[in-house]
Amino acid sequence: MTNPQLVLTELLQRAMASALGSEHADADPLIRSSQFADFQANVALSLAKRLRRAPRDVAQAIVDHLDFPGTVEVSGPGFINLTLSDEWITEQAETLLTDPRAGVGHSNPPQRIVIDYSAPNAAKEMHVGHLRTTIVGDSLARTFEHLGNEVIRQNHLGDWGTPFGMLIEHLLDVGEPAAIAQLEAGEGSEFYKAARAKFETDPGFQQRARLRVVTLQAEDAETMRLWHVFMDATIRYFNKIYAMLGVTLTDKDIAGESMYNPMLAQTCEDLEKSGHARISDGALCVFPPGFTGSDDQPLPLIIRKSDGGYGYATTDMAAIRYRVRDLGADRILYVVGADQSLHFQMVFAAAREAGWLTDKVSAEHVQIGMMLGKDGRRFRTRSGESVKLNDLLTEAVDRAATAIAERGYDEETQQVIAQAVGMAAVKYADLSVSHDSEYVFDLERMVHFVGNTGPYMQYATTRIKSVFRRADVDPATAKGPIKLGEPAERALALQLLGFGQAVEHTAATAEPHRLCAYLFETATAFTSFYDQCPIILPPPPADVLASRLALCAITLNVLETGLTLLGVPVPERM
Ligand code: ARG
């Protein structure tokens, strides 16, 4: 364990237990970063109140029992300032050098984690909102896997329901080849609109569409074949977007709404039989405790409409039951728009009532905030349409190409770098703000090479690669020993020790922006080190060079691993 905060927590807890009694062995020592030392522990102030003692006395008592690898002092009203010794930092940093995981541990015990993410709707267009759930979900999946957990990706596609009646009839009208071409090109929403317009104006079409819904629900063979034609073409478009983004979702992760169709009746029956659902105004409803409407009446989660039809909530009840009982999940994450918060709260509460969710299984809604345009409103094109993802991602790549145009790469290399930079820009922008906050989609800012952006993080990484190229050293052979001379070297080494904790904290909270913040701090610490501590020119003495290259090697491993967990590609040069 190299992480200073964790090491300090343990040492302080031991000191608190021997100074104040074993009942304090698990108390949080409240370790924070400090202006005057590496860290400070604030626990004495809160303990003093409870113990009715002076805070400085409590702090001193803890310090007297503290076995700490560095210097300690009580300051101000009762803070404990902690400065680690250079020897300790050096020793820990050297363990990172020989650790390919750079201090990241393994979840113990490993969990089976189901992540529901991306989930675009086939009958509508995949939009920037789905972009964000795709990117955030994918990063979480990678992070959990890296920690040794088993991840089951579930792409809960909107691929079922009454609109498919008119979509299939429209497909027959335009002919399969033309429909396929249109859907593969990402024109699903145009296709939908054309079908909708006919449905509203042409009674014959409307009649056919309604009949088609019936044969679809009955899973009639020819109707299912047409549904597959429609879905396969649509999925080929989604896959194009996934490939462009470099996300890990594949066809085997598709678990769309249609998959639950055969389970809906049973799900309703179970809930009705166990007394958790009852008929209200003709509809079958669950009334999970704690939810009331504006009229103070209990709020229903409708799982079967009065006409016998099933809806979004039914599917989610079937899905959560399946994920617990059939998939054996320990933890289920729903990476979905924040506007669906009430829906998920009710689904989780109902599933708890039904006994499907227990203390052993957690369900969390990872709320995704809305993407805004520069006008502060929901992101749309000028004509009010939502923006086609394909176009948006292409624009990001074009802007990246312009940004690196003057660097003198041949055309092919430039295209490869532009692709990596464009995707990094879009993905990092999504990941670096907390997932539930709204933010303005601004390609110009995202493609910037300075500040907390994807391209900056890539640039910091490629700069280290170029150091190794110029020194003609393979990073794998840079083994130190580490010697901390300059303050910037010490600060960088200390920062690197926190990587494991940053990854684990990101997984525990399901908040990738924490990893981004850590990596940005690391890149910043590296930049100071790079500016203040010469590596190539003027050439430092051999031992200093070996130490600096070792710090470069750890930083490279940390940044590359971290960016990989975010799903941000790292080019060789840029
Ligand atoms: N298709 C839905 C939408 O676009 C998201 C589905 C999320 N997952 C779920 N289990 N409900 O809003």
C-alpha cells in the first residue's frame, strides 16, 4: 500500500486508539491536504467536543502516540500537520516502479457488476445525451474491470413497442434495400418522421401499422424477420458510432427492451400474486412506499396499462429482476439521464419491496446531466433538430486536424492523430465534469491543448514518450534509483503515490471526474517537474538522470493507465 492518505489513516487510527481508547480505532482521522505540510488531520477538533477536552490537548495526545515516517506538529486550534520524510516517499515511489499496475489494487472480494449504459432508441435518433451515457458508462466498465471485478455490460436499446408497427410498414413501403441504406446512414429519425407523418394522414397506413403491432406482439415469423431487418441496420449505425468512439460495447452486450418481452407477463403475475401490485383504475400498479404525488396520494408505478399493454416501467421491473436473479449481480448501475431519476427511484423501491433487491445487491442511478448548447438550452442545431452524432464526431476530428495542421506530419499520420485527439476531446469533456451536472457542449474549448482537456492530457503523455525517445531509453528499463532533490521532484513523487486510491475512489463513487481530476493534477505536477528539472539538456549527472527518468516512467504508466480507464486513446506523438 503506497497511498499516503490510507497509510496515514491507519497510523492515526492506531494512535487514536492507544491515546484515547480502543473505541476510536475506526474513527475517521479527517485527513486533508494542507498548505503548510503534505497533509493535515483535523480529527482532534471534532473529538475534543465529544471528550470535553481542549482540542490542542487531544491533538498532542494523538501525536505522542503516533509512529509517523516524517515530521509532525500540532498547529492552530488543534490541527495535526504531517510532512512525510523524503526517504519514505522515495521508498514508496520505487515500489511503483516495479509494479505494472502503478499501485492500483484489486477489489476484494471482486463483485459482479451490471452496467446499463448507452441505450439509444432505435425508433429515434441516437443523440448527444446517449453519447454521454455511452462514454461515462464505458469508462466505469473499464475501471471496474481493471480492479478485477466481473462486468456485465447491458445496452438497454429501445427496440420494442407500438412505434415498431408503423416503422415496419414504412420499411415495406420504401423497400428493404432503401430502408437499410437510410438506417445505416444514421437517418433513423428521418425514417421515423416519415412513418409518423403517414400514420397521421393516411388511414390505410394507420390500419396496417396497428395490425402490424399485433403480429409483432405475437412474434409472427415474417414480422419478426422485418423487425430484424430494421434493427440490424440500426445497430450497424450504432456500431459505427461505437467504433469511432472506441467504446468497448459489442453486439453481445445488447440486451434491449425486446429481450424482456417474454418476461413481462410473468413479472406482473409475480408482483400481483405476492401482493406487491394491485389493480387501480383498471391498471396494474405497484405503490412503492415513500412516493406521493402533488395531491398527497400514493404515486403508482404502472406495470400494466388498463388496455393490457406493458410499458417502460414493466420492462425495467423485468430487467432488474433478471439482473439480480439470472445474472447474479452484486451491484447494478444505470447510467441514464438525470430526468429519469423519479422512474429509477420508484423501480428500485418497488424491487426492494418485491424482495429482488436486498442488502446484498445495490442499484444506483448514475445520473447524466443534460448537454447544453452555447445558448444554455438543450443542445440542438439551429433548425431545432437534435444533432447527428456522426456529424458531431466528424467535426471534432476536423477541428483536431486543423489544430495540428502546422506540425508537419504526413497526411496519414495527421489523420490518425486527429482521430485520437478529436475523440479524446469529446470523451474527456464528458468525463471531467461530474456526471450529473449539465454542461455546455463547446467543441472549440474541448479541442484546446491547454487546461483540463483531453488533448492536454494526451499531450502531457506524448511529451514523456518523446523524452524517452530523445534519451534513447526504454521506459521499462528506467529503474532508478529515485533521489528526491528538487521540490518539484518530491511533489511529483508524492502525487504519483495517490493513483491507486484515485482509481478505487472513482469505482466506489462511480464518478469518473475524480479520476480526471487526479490525472490532471498529475499532468500539472509533471509539467512543473519538466520545466524545473532538466532531463536531456543540460545533461544532469548520471544518478540524477536515472532518477528523473524513473519519475518519468511512473508518470507515463499512471497517465497511460488512467487515460485507458477513461477510454481516451493515447497516440505515440502529436
Ligand atoms: N432508451 C432509454 C432512453 O433513451 C434509456 C434506457 C435506460 N435504461 C433502462 N434500463 N431504462 O431514454
